[in-house]
Amino acid sequence: MIYSKEVEEMCPVAQGVHHGAAPIPEEAKWIQAKEIKDISGFTHGIGWCAPQQGACKLSLNVKDGVIQEALVETIGCSGMTHSAAMASEILPGLTVLEALNTDLVCDAINTAMRELFLQIVYGRSQSAFSEEGLPIGAGLEDLGKGLRSQVGTMYGTLKKGPRYLEMAEGYVTAIALDKEDQIIGYKFVNFGKMTDFMKKGDDAETAYKKACGQYGRVDDAVRLIDPRTDKEIAK
């Protein structure tokens, strides 16, 4: 250790006030985190790239400082999906400090990692008060049936009004309108379920019909339209 002449000539004064790190809640315990291995928690965070053209939702399950599970969900940027594929290979097995200082390929994923690091080391995780934390695999609970991200895609213009394109239930095939042309429901197909039905042996048409559903007052609709073409659909 090198000290300047000014410091060398100072007389020592005791540091009397220091109570240690503030305890943070981690998996139903209060922890004074002093080292990376003291950190545990399951949490989510959102990151965005520099031009703000895409976003990443990152979920991490950390045990004793080491990432055991990572879920990477992306939207708005085609290149980010490929970066996410690499990040899913990179993250498990790293400590949270290593992950913070590792290039996760995409700005949005790197930003998400930064936000998660802050949440975890300050004890602001979803598992802060869950005894023993959440099991490995808890990240998959964030996904819908068929292990697909729950995506919402809505579009609207002043001239033509709103269009529902994708809901948590799936791809919207029709929107239901009342006599005032207001949306009162929608029909959808869940492609995750459809694929699962086909894997079990159903033909495409049967699987499609079984994966279809509706929400809202579809049966009361004056008319149904395709939200992508505005073509009227038979009830």
C-alpha cells in the first residue's frame, strides 16, 4: 500500500462508529451481506438497449452467490433473440458479480443484469421472505402453458381505433364488436397448446380447433372482424 506524504504525517484517529452492513431479507433470513456468496434470491428485471428499440426481461435464481437458473425473454429486436440464446448459456454457473461484469452480447440484456444485481444485493427479491427461497425451475412459472412467454400486442390509430393482435391467451384471430363498433371480446388460438396437441398425434386441423378459445362477450357481438385485415368473419 502506498500512502502520500500528507497521510503519512497524520496522527491516527480511531474509527468508532461502524455497525457493519445493514441486514437484508434473503429467503426468510436477515443477512449481513459482506461477500458475493452471501447473496441468494429469485428476482426479475427489465433492460433496454441504447437506442431503446428493444427490451429484455431477465429472471435469475441465485443460490449462495451463484446463478442456478436464468430465463431470458426479449421483445422488439430480432438480433436480441440470438443474444438471449447465448446469454442463457453464459449465465448459469456465474456468480452475480461475474455476470455483472460479463458481456451478455446485447445492451438490453446487460442492462437487465445490472438492474437485477441491484435488486438482489439490496434484498429486493421476490423470494426475500420465502423460506429456503424458490426451487430451481421457478422461472418457468412465469411462462404460459406450453412454456411460451406471455405476450401482449395492441395497435391503434386515431382514424381507425384499436386492434387486439396478441393476448396472454394467444394469437387473436377475431375481435368482437357491438352495435357501436366497440370491442367487447375476442377469439384466439394458443399456438403453444396447438403444437402440444400435434405432438400427441392430433392432425393440424383438430389441434387448431382444440387450441381455440374466446374471451369476453363474443356471443353478444354484432359482428366479428379479423384485426389484421378488417375482413368480417362469420359468427
